[in-house]
Amino acid sequence: MKKYNVTIVGGGSTWTPGLLKGICNRQNTFPIKKLVMYDINAERQAVIGEFAKVLFKEEYPEIEFSYTNDKKEAFTEDMDFVFCQIRTGGFEMREKDEKIPLSMGIIGQETCGPGGFAYGMRSIRDMVQLIEDVRAVNKNAWILNYTNPAAIVAVALQEIFPDDKRILNICDQPENLLRSYGKLLDMHERDFDPVYFGLNHFGWFTHLYDPEGNDLLPVLRQKILDGGFRPADAEQRDKSWLETYAMVEQMVRDFPDFLPNTYLQYYLYPDKVLDKLNPEFTRTNEVQAGREKRVFEDCIKVAKQGTARGSNVVHNDAHGEFILIVAESIAHNKGDNFIVILKNNGIISNLPDDAMVEVAASITSNGPRPYAVGEIPTFYKGLIESQYAYEKLTVEAYLEGSYAKALQALTLNRTVVSAEKAREVLDALIEANKGYWPKLK
Ligand code: G6P
Ligand code: MN
């Protein structure tokens, strides 16, 4: 079987150990010849890199592994896949994305509302640079991108690299939801054939077929209404994620047609969610006290002890697993079905062609072959159209350096609504993002 060369960009991420464990687990189905991890933060990269050396020595000795903070070493002609998971500005800026809006009584979140807007304006520049760097040496490698806010990044990359058919933007949240449905229905997530529509972090499952073709969605809906909803890996989740999943029950009660992505809570119940968010201790602080601390401490310990056995940083999370099974489907032309982000082009017939929608597609070596969704009902169409207009205006604000479009974008966002508040939060975010954003005039 052919062996693949993979570069991970953002190798110093807290998500990397899970991904590395996934690579070890899949050595028979997705064998890797050479793996390079790259991060601009040399210190974080070294901790995860030294952990990886120990893990591979024990579980994957044939792999040629290295880590670097030099992009010239990271991007090579012989790469088959580039996995991206970068966070421009790190947790320091994520914390501001959350806290600045919250200080004004607006939702402060990584990818939704003004926080997502701010993060989007930062991510675009680095993602464009990254793609240019990769393509300067390698025209063919598949670029599988997790970088958030994926919705905005996808619109920007589509606009800037319209002819590059080997950039695929993905998100693990639909996969997390499938795993959670699987737990409730006692099924494996890969045995579902789902129908899903929307934008990234803004979508709904309409059907959930089992291998015999039965739609399990009505059964699942009733189970959620009767017993609530929890993530499949609830034991590993922090309090805020458990609260987020629990909100699905209310969303299903109010809008029972379809099963919502958890991120819709911020748009459908901003007041209620706002009440639960603590402006002094946001998700960033929770991650820093939890996953971040755990992963880095454990990786240091593994490197010191010289064994990764018994380490719990390497549990099989959807984030690590999903990108690998997508890559495997491309590598072997398997045509497996995954929910990914694509240019609409009529998939959802009553939405604009240029929207970057999140839908199910068969993933082949020639790329995604999406399944038609058809027309969606007015309520969902209305929500998506306004959210898409926000995304598009955000990208235009970035590309044109336009303050007016930034203000329009934030005013359109359902977590903001008031133009006065939009201006207030925009001005504060401009100040906080100096050096990251283009100048807005
Ligand atoms: C899910 C989403 C990602 C997001 C992550 C945040 O996996 O799909 O887009 O980055 O959650 O997780 P965190 O635990 O860092 O808040
Ligand atoms: Mn996501």
C-alpha cells in the first residue's frame, strides 16, 4: 500500500496528541512514510514533538518523524496532505474575543458573534499566507483545514483561491454530534447516513438513515425530548460543553423539524446563553485550566519517563479521528460520506450558489461529490441567508479594508443586532487586534 507524507500545521495544538494517536491507530489503513509537525511557536511545538518521539518509538517506529518552526522544512514537494489547525493570536487573543463582547453584554465566543468576527479577520491573513507557502512548493497536496472560524475562512479561501480544488475546509462538530447520537441509539457513528444542511457551526440534521434505510431521526428526537442530550465523551468534557449539549433539548422542543448543531444556541437564545457566560472566566480560561494544562503536563511527563503507555492525552477524540478518515477516503478513493464545507452551487437549491455550505458529500480522490439537499424551509433559509450575508461582509471588510462593511457585518449578526452596539464592539476589537487586522477605513 502506498505510504503518505503528511505535514501538520499547528503542531503545538492541544489537539495534536489525539491526532498522533489516531495516526498510530490507522497505520494499516492510512500508512504514513513521513510526518512533519510545524508550529510558529517553537516552545509549544517542542513539548508536543518530544512527546511524539516517545509515542512513535513505541507504536510506529518506521515513521520518519520531525518537528520544526521553519516553514521551509515543513512544506516540501513530496507532501501528500497538509493538515491545518492554526490559531492566529493564540489563547491570548481568543480570550479577548470572548471578553470584549461580554463586557458589553454581547455573546463572546470563539467562532460566533463578534468574537468569531475578530478571529476571522485574524485567520484570513495567515491562512492565505499558508496556502501560498504550500503551493509555492507543492501544487497537489490536499490541504485539509480545521482552522477557525471555518465558516469565514472557507468563504475567504474560496474567494482568493477559486480554482484550487484541493483545499477542503472541515469541522469536527457534526462528527461529534453523530457520535453522541450513536451513543443514544446504540450505533456506531459511521453506520449513519446523515442528511445535513447549513453553514459551518450553523446547520441542522434533517435525516439520519441507518444501513437498512430507516430514518432514525424521529426516534432520536423523542429520546432527546425525554432524556436530554449529552456529548458521547461526556466524561472528558468541561461543564460549559455539557451545558451546551443540554441546550439541544430546548432547541428541539422549540423547533422540532430538525436536529440542530449545538452552536445555534448562541443565535437562537442569546439572552439565555449570556446569562450563563461569566465575563471573568470564559471558555479560554476553562481550556487553560483544563485541556491545555493536562495536555502539556502529560506530554512533558511522557517525554521524561520515556513511555506514552498509560498516558490519557491520547484518547480517541473526533477532532483527531475525523481528519484522518477524511484523508483516508481521499487517499483510497473510498467515497465515504462525511459532512464537509463546500461551495453551494445548487446543493441547497434556494440558497446562493456562492455560499460555503456544510453538507454531506462522498469524499473521493477527486474531491467531494456532494449530495443534493434541495429546498429548505423558510425559517432556516432566512436564518442562513442573514448569517451568510454576515460571513460574506466580513470577508469583504477584510479584503477591502472597509469599516462600513465590518459595521454592516456585525449589525447583521443575530448576537448583536443593534447598530450602536455593533459600532461599540467593532471599535474595541479594532483596538485589541492591532497588528493582526488590515486597517479598516
Ligand atoms: C468543536 C468545534 C471546533 C472548536 C472546538 C472548540 O470541536 O467544532 O471548531 O474549535 O469545538 O473547543 P474548545 O474545547 O477549545 O472550546
Ligand atoms: Mn468546528
